[in-house]
Amino acid sequence: MSKLNPLLKTSSKFDEENKLAGGFGLNAAKQDSYSLLRRAVLANLLWENNFYIDGESVTDEIKRLIPLCKPEDVANLAIEARKLQKLRHIPLFLISEMASLENHKKLVGKTLPLVITRADMITDFLAIYWKNGKKPISNQIKKGLAKSFENFNEYQFAKYDRDSAIKLRDVMFLCKPKPTQGKEELYKKIASRTLDIPDTWEVALSTGKDKKETWTRLITESKLGGMAMLRNIANMMKSNVDKSIIKKGLETLKNAMLLPLDFLKSARFNPEFERDIEDAMILAYQNLPKLKGRTLFVVDISGSMGCLSSGSSEFTVLDRACAMAMLAINQCENYEIVATAGNDSTYTGAHEHIKYPQKGFGVFNQIYDARKRIGGGGIFTRQCLEWSYENVGKDFDRIIVFSDSQDCDRINKVPNPYGKYNYICDVSSHYKGINYKGVWTAEISGFSENFLTYIA
């Protein structure tokens, strides 16, 4: 049998394997290929390192798994990664890999325009596809990119028509989209790079106009995107923009593609507006489903959780977990929070019941304060749940654990979650999950707010 073209074998779920999830502790589960692919994708920032695995390795694992999965599953995962998890590059990478596989490439033309929701993602796709050198693009890629041109208007194209290595006109010449009625002139402008200059904050400020007047006008006329608003509050304060104007910008925030961590970052850099940013975040997610009854949140505050969530991130994995817990708290009728870590040398857990948890950003401080007291070692999930049963409460409608694919209880110490429903949310992109032998209602990967929709 050729080593260059080996037979592809899927693996059975929950078989024992002599590999560990995360660093050390419980053995990893041998899950089916699609489950492994979801794990690797939904908490992934493409080519970024995290605590237990480097970015290249997890990317290689994703490439290995794609041909083992049904084409329809991979295509739907790419759409989910973009529209629900709000990831930008990993869904493009999935489709780029699909384009080279005989059984998968037939779905590329249909999937690409569903994933490309920003005009610059058109050029981003080719940058990913040509990462290791230019190569021909298939008819399916041309079809998908051509269809993607129909997603945007002149303002959106002009905003991202940059002097980058791959320009919008380059892609247009390659895929030759046929303009729909009324777009003939627009496509001519893309080709000649004569698109009308967009009224963006970057353009307005680069022309030397008064900064205070510019920020005020853009907010008043609702021409400032959500991310631009959150990232430029400090610049607005430097320009002496009225407090009432900044508050108006936050009250009318365009929040469709914002993650909880985007609000957290803005609040950390702009403490003067922390309460207003918190209100904007709560408003952004007000339509999330409510979780009725009693909920126990368990937050892993172990050593690995304190590391950066990726090589270039400003957030720790614990920040991700806290952000998800914070959102869930706002949607709960009745809840308790336990922070947990432990001692790796004695294999004993350490736990703290946060008896009066705050809502909003205040819970971050409470969890981090608990970490100062008991954090540093690993997580011992079984011990934590036994401790919670005795010290926090025996009757919960659901238990939700936020962790990062690590559990230091020894072999055969699988947890015994005692809620009516029980979930473990993995906020890091390890390609091996723990062999929990099916004790959880569900194991969820990712760090967007949509985990609440799934649980509900």
C-alpha cells in the first residue's frame, strides 16, 4: 500500500487510547472524525499557538480530518464557524482544503458565498489558498468567489479595496463574475480601482479633519461599525468628544459580529465607560434564551487557564471562560459559581464557592480573586463535583463546566455530574478531548455566546 495514499480509517467513539487530552491526566477519547474536527475548528484562531498545542499542529490535524468527514458536514461546519462562532479565517481554510478533495470540492461553489460575509474575505480566501505558493483555482472556486461578489455594495467594496498583494480586482479578473442588473458600473469601478471613497473613520481622520467633529458626526449619523466604536473610545476621549456622544455610540452599537471578548477588551482599556460597555454587551445578547431553574457553573482556574488563548492574543483562556460564564449568568434565574483548581503533586482539588457573584464584568474580578487564593495547579473535575454536591447544593437543573481539555484526576476517576443536564464547555482548540465515557449531556467546543442557544 502506498504511504503517499494510505487508506482512510475512521475511529470509534470513546475507545481507550494511550494519549492524553491537554498536558497530562485523564486519557483522551478516541472520538469519531467529525467530532474531532469540530473540537479543533470551533475554538480555533488559524495558525495561532495555544497552551497545549502549536498552531501548525492543530492546522495539520484539521487537514487530516477533513477528508475523513462527509463533505456536507464539513461545509456546514464552515458555515457554523463563521455565522455562529464568528470566526473569520478558519472557515475559509476549511473550504480551501475542500477544494482539493475529489469528494468535497463539489460543495465549494455553494458554500463560499455563504461564508464570505465581508468583502475582504474574498481576497483572504485566495491568500489562504495560495499560502504555500500560487496554484490554479478550480471552477468551483471561481464559481464561489464570483457568487460572493453579489454579497456587497460599493461602500463595502471600497472599504476593503486595499493595496495588498491580492486585490479585489485581481480576484474579479480570475473568477469573472457576471454583474447582476444595475451592478455593471460597480464592477467597472472595481476593475479600474475608481470606487467612490467610503465615508469611514479611517478615511475621515486621514484627511486632517477635526477629530472631535469627525467622531461626533460618524456616531450621530450611525456610520461607525461596532468594532470601530469599541476600539476607538480612548481616541474619542483624547479628542474631547462629549461623553453623551460616546454613550450614544454604545447605546446604538452595531453588534452583529462582536464576541463577548470584544466588549471585555474595550472595558479594560476604557474603565471610564465600563458600565456603558457592559450595558451595550447585555443589550447585544438580550435575545439569548433564558435558562430556567438552578444552574451550577464550574470555572476551571488552573495554571493552563492563565495562559494566553493564542500566540498573539491579549486574552487568557480563563478570560474566555469568564466571558461565557458572565453571559450565562445574565440568562439564568438561579445560579451558583464554583472556581476550581488543585495540587498536581498530591492530586487533590481545591475549590471555592463564590457565594455572592456579581453580574457583568464584576464576576471576572471575583473569579480572578479566587484564582489568587487557590489557583495554580490542575483541575480535578470529579473531586470538584463531589465537593460541590456536599457544600453548594444537591439539586441543579444543569451543571456547566468551563475548562480547557485537561483533567488531573487519575485514570478511572471519571466525573459523576449530578445535574438533570450536564455540559462541559471546552474553550481551547485541542484536538483530543478527554475520555469521559459519555457522562456529559454534551461536550461543547468554542467561545461564542451561541453555546447558550445549544444548551437551551
